[in-house]
Amino acid sequence: MILDIEKWGSEKLRAKAVPVPFVTDELRALAGDMLETMYKAKGVGLAAEQVGRTEALFVIDVPESCEDDDETRAFNANVKQPLVCFNPQILSTSGEQDGREGCLSVPNCGADVTRAAEVTLQYVDASGVPQIARARGFLARAMQHEYDHLDGVLYVDHLDDKTREKVLAKMAKNAKKKKR
Ligand SMILES: [Zn+2]
């Protein structure tokens, strides 16, 4: 089932996620719907907040082609995607990377954001089994972006005021263009 995606301005995007006590069939179905919604919107990640929910849950599927180099692709090969992450925790980060970021809730625009280069993420998978994933490059970026959503934080919050205004103005302008 395709879900409605909350857009910039929605208070639901500012909610703090609540950990799930255990993974039920209903939550597995929600994760499935979130993946379906994400693929249809041509996104690479989606957090529960973005579909108006408060469970600590995000899904990610970053195509290999999003990574800059073979080394990163090889490093990330150990992470089985699509990722369904309940109760995610970033255990550690290292390094720094700058790169382009966008968001299905802040559509039709993007900006460069500084993130950690490497992330170790702990989460509970769709079967209720605890997992640990280590990632670099764009996949590590997606993990940090989705993790932020569960804290009610959007990528534009990381930008300085002037850049944020520019990005949001572009979002509004492109939305008008699309309607025409
Ligand atoms: Zn997002």
C-alpha cells in the first residue's frame, strides 16, 4: 500500500520516535508499505515520521550506483539491502564527508551536507533479530539522514540560515512549476 508522505511544514516530521517493544506483523506490514512508498517516490530511504507514524523505524535501499568508488561499494557489500531498521542506534561514527542530499519530505531541491564518513548502526531487523551494519559513503549518509528523522530533524536543519532559505525557496518554486 502506498502511503502519504508528510511534507515540509508538517508537525509530524518534528515528532520524536518511540522505540517498538517488539516487531509485530502489523509493523512488518508498515515497513513493507514504507518500502513500496519509497520505491514509488524514487527515494533511497524513508522514516516512519515521514508517513505520519512515531515508531522508531526507517527503511533504506541505496543502489550501488550511488556510491563514488569501488572501494566503498566493496565495503558496503556486507550490508544486506533493503534495510528495515527498528530501534536504530548509531554506535559510532568516524571521518567526515561532504555530499549532496535530498529528502522526499522536502521535495524538488537538495543541498550539500557534511556527515560522518563511516557509521556503525545497530538495529532490530524485520524478523526481530538484532543486527549491526557498518557502512561508508552514500549508504552511511542515508543512515544518518534517516536516523535524524527519528529525532524530528530534517537535513535542512544542518544548513546555515541563508542556504536553508535558498533551498526552501527552490522547493516552493519547483512545486509551482510542477503544478502547471
Ligand atoms: Zn528525509
